Amino acid sequence: MAILLYEPLADINRAPFIKALCCYLQAKGHQVVILVEAKVLYTLKGEFGTKPVLDNRGPIYHYLADLPLHFLPQAKSLDTTYQQLGADGALAYIAEARQQHYLSLLKQLNPERIFIWNSNHDHQRDFMELIDSLGWRKRMFYAEMGWFPQKGHVFFDPQGVAGASEIAQLSLAKLNNAQIQQLHPWLDAFATRYGQRQPIAKRILVPLQIDSDSNITHFSEHFDSMACFVEFLQRWIPPEYEVIIRPHPLAKAQPITLEAAHFRLDSSSDLAQLLVSASLVIGLNSTVLLESLLLDIPTIAFARGVFGINSGIEASLTPTSPFPRQVIIDQDKRLSFLYELAFVRQLPLAQLMSGQGNTILERIVKTAEGGQTDIEIEVSRPNWWQRLFGLSYLCAYYLWQRVKRWR
């Protein structure tokens, strides 16, 4: 079976997963091609971020050097052109420059499976539009970071990520005794990391996200910014409640104005301490809501996520709904949903690197009969200078991470 792994932003976080997935698929007898880009124009909600052009060569040369790499041709003068054309103009310029290359590669390889990370970012739009024009959506499979914890875990889905995922649509059966016995020790071990739950009556925690997060831009129908969400909550939550607003640690340019006396910002307290002291958690579709559910804290979500109405999270409210004085968790739904995420859906990187998949990945790509397809596709082999550059990048990255922790 021919399989294409396409990840424009093969950065320090995603490249190890791409490598592990490629090796896993090759060991199953599939012919795999990894389509990458040396540089990506990264826009946020149609606007340039602090670093509009992201250079991926370091992680690519370090992690993917010995694998079947195929680089997309780079749009000319990308580092300067975007300034002249603006975000939408630059994305259209790049799309036009590589459209024929996309089409040629796809027709030559004719992949039966195409894996893409997330798929909802601006720089992936032209590829997904081409896939739709070819009628190949059923060949697409999606990857994203896992949940418990995000670091070191990945999940694969045949429909999409977050609110578009297969998980969000599931109605799960009640767990049997064997599944319950498997889940509870895991729940207890995970909860131990947070400390003893001591909920304070009428204390509400509100974890915020980044406005440009694709989970917000694609799956938050009622609120397109954190400021708008907090403004609504100040009107919606009665004054007898204490409300703690927890900004996202990376959301430095998102000013939040608090006028209600019972609201306060807290960016410094440990998130685990805030969670175990909360009697209710309210958010959009942050992964903190999943942590809250894991800790058995009543939770309300105002945007679509991997959780649906069958998860134990209260996800049916809208801005016109009255404030609920009591949120009751359906424990059967909670346990079934957490079991599905932890033991069926997410896959540890270490497990994937050892050549072991899970039931979802095995369902997506079954072992090929008859070996590789042996389609001749031009691939790149980084030379030793490029490999040295990749190693130097990795060392510099981890050194910088350590320096930041020392500060």
C-alpha cells in the first residue's frame, strides 16, 4: 500500500511522531513517502504571527534524514514576498507555486492512505482543497497530540481532530468489569499527581486558550476570542460565585478586562492547585477540561471538542442557557469516555517507536499483502552538513529550554 505522510510544519514536537509512524508503516510492508516543507508561512486567523516564516530544516535533518523525504518546492523569495503581499496574498502565491507539484506527486504515488497533522491551519488549506477536488477525503487520516499527557502521546482519527473527530460523535457503551479494573488504577495514579481534591464551594475555574488556536477558529461557534468569552461569563455567572480566570501561558497579547468584582485573573498559581480547589470548571474546548473530567470535577464546555454530549462534560449549553446551579456528572459516560481516550485512542510515542500501534492505527492501515508498491518517487537524502545542522539545531533548542527554566 502506498501511504503519504504530509506535515508542512515538521517541528521539534511533530517530527519524532512522523519518524515513528513512518518506521511503523514501513515495518508493516507499506511504501511510505514523507512530504515536508523546508519553510512554512505561518498565519494566525489570517494575520502574521511574531514569526511569519518558520524554518523546519533543523528537525527535518535530525529526525527524518534516513527516511523517504520529499521536499515541496519552495516559493521564491518567501522570506520577503510575504511582506509585500499580506497574509492572504502570500498564501495564495504559495498555493499557486506548488499546486501542480502537489497534483503530480499525488497522481504518481496514488496513495491509499494520507496522514496529515491537524489539517485546519491556514498553510494546509490549499492541500485540503485539492484533496476535496480529487474526491479523496476518505483516504485522509488525521493526527494530533494526545491528552494524558499531551507530551509524548498522539492520536489518529479517520474523520478529523477536536470537534470534527470520530471520537466526538461516539455513543460509548458502559464499561464492563474488566475495563473498570483496568481504568481505575490509571485514574488513581493520574489523580495523585494533582494532589488531594479539596473543592471550595462556589469556586469556578475558567481556563482560557489562544485566540488563534485552530480549536477556537474552527470549533468555537459562539466565541471567537477569549475577551468575548470572559465578557459573557461576567454577565452569566451570578455574583455569589468566585471565578478564577486562568490565561493561557502563551497568550501574552490577549488583554482580558475584568469588571465584575467576583472575577480575578490568576496566571501564577499552579494549575493543578487551581483544579483541585475548583467546584466547577467552565471553558471552551481546552484540554484542561479533560483533566477536569479526569479529576471528577463538574465541567461545562461552550465549544466543540473531542468530547461530545456523551462524555460526562456538560456540552449542551449555549449563551442563551440559564446558569446551571448544579452540574451532575454522568459517571457511566465519564468512565467510558476516559477509557476510550486513554486505552483505545491515544498512543504513546515510545510504543509507536517500538513498532507497536493500537487498534485505531491498525484499523486504518492493515498489513500489506505482497510487500511494498515500489513506485519510483524522487526522495531527498540530507548530506552530512545538513545532518550536522540538524544535530546543532537540536542541541541549541534544548540548551535554550534549559536556560529559560533557569531564569
